[in-house]
Amino acid sequence: MSAEDIQSIINGYLTGEIPDYQISAWLMAVFFQGMNDDETAALTDVMMRSGDMIDLSSIDGIKVDKHSTGGVGDKTTLILAPLVAAAGVPVAKMSGRGLGHTGGTLDKFESIPGFQVDMTAGQFVDKVKQHGIAICSQNNKLVPADKKLYALRDVTGTVDNISLIASSVMSKKLACGADAIVIDLKVGDGAFIKTISDAEKLANIMINTAKKMNRKLIAVITGMEEPLGFAVGNALEVKEAIDTLRGHGPEDLTTLCLELGSYMLTLAGRTHSHKEGIDLLKSLILNGKAFEKFIELVASQEGDINVVKDMNLLPKATLTYEYKSKSAGYISHLSAMDIGLASVKLGAGRETKESPIDHSAGIVLSKKVGTKVAVGETLAVLHANDETFFAKAEVYMDMAYTFSETKPIKQPLIFKTIR
């Protein structure tokens, strides 16, 4: 299809000239036949231009965005945004909310009392100019074609197509004004991409699409078999993010943030090698500059900085429950999906877009894959404000753990980087 063909289809759908049933047929054809690189780029371009676009050109330097394809315990934006901004690279980040087993960055930030994520495009740009960083919710007028198409894909079984996924992600990122993008492509049990080969295909399509639109993109394929870090749930993840910014976070979470952050610095021209970027980010954690930038971000968006300085003031559940092992042996698998679903049952996530969220609820894991445990040993502590939620969550906790007699070979956190 020519770019003009794709433009007339999408614009016709937006205006109502082309009805749902015809677009459904077109989506089904795309789902089965696929799209080539030119078609994917054309679809991305017309969706990107279907609504408002954020203009970041008045902000000096190369603007680099980071996108994660979602997961459980993925609080990297809370760490990466202030960490990269502390290195002098402006971070203008639009984020989303959680749905189902996948957590949302905005929900996590809103665990901090007073933190405001809704702002106009002008306010957003001004905050980045003044503080070098801002986090906001996606403008409802941004990429309306994607919102409308995604809702139709959801009910026609056409979500799982690599070109449609790539154009959906890329149109939103590019409409937000990014010059370059680092994509964290999650693979495994808790991700929507299940195999490395599918992740590689998606990465290459995104890179080719970015290239055709004069943008740079690096894709990092990372594991989501087990949750990232130990905390799952909004305020609990904020605490773990702060711990990481202060230099004592979990090893896997710290490693991933340094990896992704270094690529952001390289794309921005701030550093010239991956190692130089990692070394700079480590120094900003050690000298306290990264945490200072986090405090500045919270203050600039009307959040209570006392909560950041004293994490005991974060929202705290009234009830906790120790989930104990019913088997002995090595933990050979810890399902990120089941842990995520358990956290939803505790109130930490949404089952529908309208569901309320309990910022204090969630799970803190005590043991992860490769650890040897005995029967009755605590595997995790569940946090909730309703005692009946624990039994509902325990059903998923029971499914989350698999045990073996021998120590398993742990999968790598970072599989591959595609430039």
C-alpha cells in the first residue's frame, strides 16, 4: 500500500467516513499478511500526525525518550528519569497508567501525596526547561488514531501483530517530540512478547521505522520471566526506586537502569561510550546528585518531598500477610505474570480502566529464582487493606512458584542490544 492509501484509510476511519467493520477487515488483512517497512513507517507517520504533537525544539540538546513494553515491578522510569537528568540530559517523559498485571508509571508517582501529572503541553515544556525533567500523563488529543485503532484491535483479536505494535508505540513516542528513543523490549512470562526472535523482529521494525523518520533508536531486549527488583505495587515500588537512587537498590534493577541510562546518554551525545555512560551514572548515584534531582522533580510537580526524605510517610497498608513456601528446594521459576495478577487482587492494579487503585497495596518478594528454601519459609510479604484479598492473591502466589531439586541456571537479565 502507498503512504497515500494508508493515510486515506486512517483519516477516513477518524472522520467516520469508513466504518468499523471495514477497518476490522483491513486490520485482519494486516494481521495475516503483515506490512513491509515502508507501510509500517507510513502508518506510524499518519497516526503520529492524527492529533496534537509536542514541540520540544525550544529545549536545548537532543531529547531522548525511553519506552518499556511493560512488566511487573518495572519502576525503571522513576530511577532513569532523574538519573539521566542529573547528567545534564533533558528528560521530557510522557507516561501511562497500569492495566491488568502491568504497572503504570503515573500510578507509582501518584503514590507521593500531591504529585501532579496533568499539565498542558506548554507547562510540560516549561518544567523541562526550568528543571531538566518533567513527567506527565499523555494528552488525550495525542495520537487519537492509535487510541481508536487499539480499541478495535482489542475486540477483533488483532493486537498481536508486530507492525501494528511497532506503529502504536512509535507514533506515541514520536508525537511526544523525541529525537532519539531507547526501547526496553521485555521478553518472557510477564511480557506480551514471549520469545527473543519475536523481540528481535519488533526491534528491527522499530529501528527501520525510526530511520525512515530521521530518528535514532536503540532496542534492549531484557528478561521479564520474574519480577524486576523485589517490590510490586505502587508505593512499595517508589520506596525501592528511592533506595536504588541512593545506591542500595536490588542488583537486577540497578544493572538495568545503568544499561538503559547509558544508551540514553550516548544517543544524546553526552557520553561517547557505553562504559563512560555507566561510570557517569554510577558517580551521580554515589555523590547524591541523582537523588537530589528526584527531590527536585517531586517538588516541581507539587509532590510532598517530606515523603521522599522519610519513606515511612509513604502510603502504608494496614495489613500484611507472610506468604510461606509449601515446597522445599530451589526456586526454578517465579512467574512475573502470576505475581502481577496477585498484586491486582490485593488492590495494587486495575482489572478494568475504571478500577480504583490502592497505592499502598502490593507484594515484597523475599526470595527469587535460584534461592534454596525450606517448607514454611517466607517467600513474600503481601500488603493490603482488606483481609479477604489475601486468599484471592494466594491462588496466584501458589501458581507463581516452581521448585526443583537442583539449582537452576538463571536466565540473563539483558539478552541483546540492537542498534
